[in-house]
Amino acid sequence: MPLRGVPIVVTGPSGVGKGTVIAEMMRRDPGVVHSVSMTTRPARPGETEGVSYFFVDRPRFEDAIRRHELVEWAEVYGNYYGTPLAFLEENFNAGRDVVLDIDLQGASAVRAHFEDAILIYLLPPSLESLKERLVNRPRGDGDDIDLRLSEACTEMRMIGMFHYALVNDDVGRAAQAIQHIIHADRHRLQRVYPSLRENSLLGRPKV
Amino acid sequence: MPLRGVPIVVTGPSGVGKGTVIAEMMRRDPGVVHSVSMTTRPARPGETEGVSYFFVDRPRFEDAIRRHELVEWAEVYGNYYGTPLAFLEENFNAGRDVVLDIDLQGASAVRAHFEDAILIYLLPPSLESLKERLVNRPRGDGDDIDLRLSEACTEMRMIGMFHYALVNDDVGRAAQAIQHIIHADRHRLQRVYPSLRENSLLGRPKV
């Protein structure tokens, strides 16, 4: 029985650098798969169907909600985003771990859905550094820095839901820490026990 | 507040190759400390007091037992062996993780004593390979292979007490797996939370 894959949730406040850390981790560890979300947002130049996102229209997305095809979903600035269960299950069955870059509510839903989910929270080195990152990055309309910081503080107080907490003071170190977490979990007793029983090492003593 | 060290227990049946895997892991990761046992066994050529063992006489060892200075101890072939609590505490306070190469009863005692202990069980690839290793290694008097194998089978059924299980099919891979486990644990929420609170990242929202 090959080891079944698990969901690896990476969450953190807006501006913490989650995307960069995840990209670096996946560059080092090609065995890990990135979750592909379903969205009603139109594809941008360079985005590929089924790789960047599964692009669908609103009726199809709302149908997916009704049919419980999504582990978690949210509406952000008028567009739906969600995580299709089928994509995760296919990868888990093939023994691949899947990284999910999702928000706090999404993390909660994944934790509720999968008992073997690994939840990692990425923290900024300090509030000052988070503010600096938010100020310096390209801003969308209505991007209110003080509001974002206040939301970050509220969100960080939900850290008790997570299994691991990393401070993103260095992209390489944070990426490596996620690798350690992923590889350690592949030896967690409850995860390997089915395969140990199957190869009869833990069967009845007969020598 | 620097991260406090934790005990890393590595247990496995006689002949599984624990010593070799631990030595390889420590060669790669000099930040980890090996526990130094107290023993009444006489020092052998090349062994150093305080590095190989703390060598003591029986009255001193029995005194240590009475004073609860040992986390765990056992009498093997007429000699006492035990793990001094003070050695562990000193290293934990200095932020160093300590690897303990101990038997099942020792692992149980460490688990009972330290709530943040990490317990790793090292398994042979198969019973046949364990038998082969036991047959081929230098044997002491009264080393009964069938008895050892039967004991191994009984012992392996206590695997539920451990957090991680590794199959030692390759020394390098097993050593690396232990490294992953040690480094992942350094980001475990309950372990890092005190330091996160202290640097006020998770204090009351004030921006």
C-alpha cells in the first residue's frame, strides 16, 4: 500500500510572502503538487486552464458549491475562488502531497474535512516588516494598509488552529522548514501504520 | 526566549542498526547532542568519562536511583545503565535537542516525563533481514537468535506509543528522515508559541 498524500495548508496574513515561499519550496521539491483552484475570474495572459486555475462561469461554480464539489470557497472582489475536492483526492490517491495557499477560513474547512491535513501558518518577522511589505508592493484599488494590518493582527490570533508556525525572515529557510515538515510527516505513525501492517512486519509473531 | 531543546528518542529491536543511523544523523547535524548515560559497567579502552558514559560504582548509581536523578534506568547483564536528568535539562535549557538511544521501557519513561519528547521507532525492512543481521553480527554468550527475533516481534507491537516509524532500508535515508523530524518539530506550534508571544507578534492588536 503506497503512502497516501495529504493536504499541506499554508496560510498567513496578506503581505507575508506566502507565494514566494511556496514557489521556492516547490522548486526544491518537485514531488509536491500545488492545488489548482476553480475560479470565475477571467484568465489573464499567460494563465493556463487546469494549471493556473480551472476557469468556469458563475452558474458552473454555483453548481459546484451545491454539489459539494469544493472543499472550501470564497467570493473575493466579485469573483469566486474554491478548492475542488476531486483534484485533491486524485493526487492523494496517487501518493502526492498537495500544497494549498489559502486563507484562514479555507484552512479551517480543510482541517475539518481532512483529519491528516498539515496546517502551517507563516508569520512576518514583525508587524513593522509586514507594514513595510504592504506599503512597498503594488496596490489595488481600496487597498487600505491600516485595515490590512488590523486584519493581520486579528487573523494571527487564530494561530492555535495550526500545527506549525514559521517566521518568514528568510525565504530559503522558510521553504526548507516546510520541506522538513512535509518529509517528517511521511513517517508519522498513523500515516505509515497501514503499510506496516500490510507488509506483515507488525502481524502476529511467527518466526 | 530561545527555543528550548527536546528529547528525541530512537528505539528499535536489537539488530535494527540504530547506532549506525544515529551516528550518521549526528555526523550530518552537529547541532544535535547525544545523551550520555550513567553506567556501572567498567570503561573500555578508548571510552571517555562524560562523553561515552558517566562511569560510577554501584552505590553511586543506586543513590542516583533513590534521588530520582535518572529519567530511566535498567540493569543489563549485571550492569546498570541510566539517563541522568541533569544532563538533559542542561542541554534543553541551552536550546539543544538530545538524542536518546534507549529501549522500549526507557522510551516509555521519557515519554511519561517530557510531554514534548519525540519518539521514533526504527523498523527493519523485514523479519528476514533482521534475522540476517542478528546472525551475521558478533555474538555475545547466550545470544539466542530465535529469542531475539521473538522479542523483536513482541516489542514492535508496542509501536503505538511512538510518534514516528522509520524503516531502516537505507542508513542515509533513515538518518535524513530523523533530521526532517527534528527540524520540523522546531516549528511545531506549541513549541514556538512562547517565543511568538514574547516578541509581541501575537499580542493585542495595536497598529
